[in-house]
Amino acid sequence: MVGRHAAPRAPRAPRRRAAVLAVVLVLVVAGATALFVNRPSATQSGLGSVATTTVAPIAVPPTTTTTSPVALTFAAVGDTDLGDTPLLPAVPSAEFAPVRPLLHADISFANLEGTMTTGTASKCGAQSTSCYAFRVPPSYAQLYRVAGFTIVNSANNHSYDFGATGVAQTSAALHDAGIVQAGLPTQIGYVTSHGITVAFVDVAPYYLTNNMLDAGQFAALMKRAKAHARLVVVYMHTGAEGSAADHVTRQSEYYFGENRGNPYAFAHTAIDLGASLVLGSGPHVWRGMEWYKKHLIVYSMGDFTNYESFSTYGNLSLTGVVHVTLSSSGRFLRGDIAAARFQPNGLVVPDASHALWPFVNALSHQDFGSSAALIGASGAILP
């Protein structure tokens, strides 16, 4: 208030000195308060930890800080198979090498089509010609980790190829490699990045996995996942197989008489129950993509690595990596598809011709019309 009222000149000098002293006193008190209020405590270690403040017992509210919303990047691929003992690649690490740069993300996901075990008792009879059981050495888990994968799925029709022994050794190998596993009965995979926990609810149409055919079981899994994670990603291993299975029929699909579920209805239910993103594979061929309630559904990502196990001709030769960025609230921010292709020997390499893009766009148009999720000229997923 100094200088705002008319007053005789003589008394002004003492009031100025008093005002200066008052300001100095306020600054000293404020500085002392800041020393107590903003003194940092020991920072906690681990993912998502933040520095805390120790507030002195004085009548000043603690200083609060706001952080910008965090966005998480995801990379996802379909079925991976690095061989079938004793038929294994001469240089196993070479299988992921050409596409390793495409897998860089906060969270990188793959479906493990088979087991990592030394077990020899498979589900197939000795004379069977139509039964497939896949296994690679447990040491191959390290190949996935080096490639950048943080989580893999075991909800599929090959996770029990070598019985309980195969399941146990596979889980142990992934754990030792620092890779999260999801999809076995009641098993939800949790991955934390930038302080945000993401739950992967992985399912397949089998009772030896999280069973997508059991609506009550799936709803319970989603409820539990949402109670422990901010974001939920659902993976479904579902649908018929082969080059003729590239369309989403919107009906229950069967393969060799086996009910493989209704991918269309299930994916919509997953989002209704709180999924931010739905990914799929199992048909061994790519399918179209769809928007539902502003969330992305990728119905099948086909095969991604395939060492002498499945056909790689025609549309079965096309593959790629799904990249998606989600906000901390699960909103789709951006995404793209990195196109790749199988060579005749089953090695997957980046595809400069981007043949996957028009193939997927055509399927998306045909199967979903106005709700189709389309790939732009540069590979971006168009919102």
C-alpha cells in the first residue's frame, strides 16, 4: 500500500524502511519454509517409482507437482515358431535378427506357438500324420528376450504339446529370461512401463488355457485385470486356419470339427468389458482390422517366425508388426503396420513393397465397411 495514499513527504521515509524490513522478513520466512517443504526424501527404486517430499510440521500445505499424461507404445506380432526339435535353425539368433528393429517398444508381445522343453512325451501318437507338437530348447527363451519381447502368450492349441512337463519348463524358461507369460488357466500377464501397469488377458477356445468359450470365466478375468492394472489388452487365439480363413465370418468358426470361437462377437465383448486394445492370431494368415467404440481390433496377425513348420505361400507369406500408442487412459493415439514377408526358408524379413497393406485394407473394407480400420500410404493406421 506504500505510495498509494497522499501523505506529507517527511513521514514517507520511515514507512519505506518499514516496508523493506517487512519484505525481507517475508522472504526469509518463505525461504526457510521452502527448505522444509521441498526437501526430497530417498527415491524408491523400481519401475514407476517417483521422488517423494518430507513435509515439516508447519502450517504450510505441501507443494504438489503435476506430470503430463504418459503414452505407452506397443509392438505386437502373431504366431512365433523357431523350430521343432530336432529340426532347429543352425543359427537360432538369426531368426529374429532381420526384424528386430521393428520390435522396439515399451511393451512388445508375441504368441508362442509351442513349448520350450526337453520333454519327449508329446500329445501326438507315434503313427499320427495330422497331429502337430512343437518344442524348442528352453534356452530359446533368451532369443525372445534379446529380440525385445517383454510378454508372450501361451493361450493356444500348442501350449500343452508336451504335457505338464512342457508347460512347467516353458514357464520356468520365460521367467528366467525376464519375460512375462499370459494365457494359462487363470493367468493374467502384468507389465509395468513408465509407472503404468498393463494387464494382458489372453484366451483361446480350450479348457487348458483361459477359455474364451466360457463367458463367465472371461468376465471374471477382466474384472480382476481392471482391479490391478490401468490398461487391459486382450489377445485371442481363435478362428479357422489356412489361406482361405482370411475373412472374419461373424459366426462361430470351426477347424477339423473343433469350435474355435466367434472372433467378431468375442472382440466386441472384450471392449465392452474394458479392453483398450484387442489383438488376435491363430488362423496363420492376416485378417482385417476394425474400429469398435474407438478402440482397435486386429483380428489376426498371422505368423511371424516360422522355421519349416507352416506354409508360407500366397497370402500366408505376408506378415508384419502392429505398432500402437495408447494414452494412460487407454485412448488410441496413433499406430502403424510395419510390413514384412516370409522367405521360402521361413525367415521373415522387412518387405519394402509393403504388400501386406493393400491385402489387409481389402479385407477390412469387405468385412467391416464403415468401421474398417485402414492403413494409409505410409503404413499409419488411420483414425
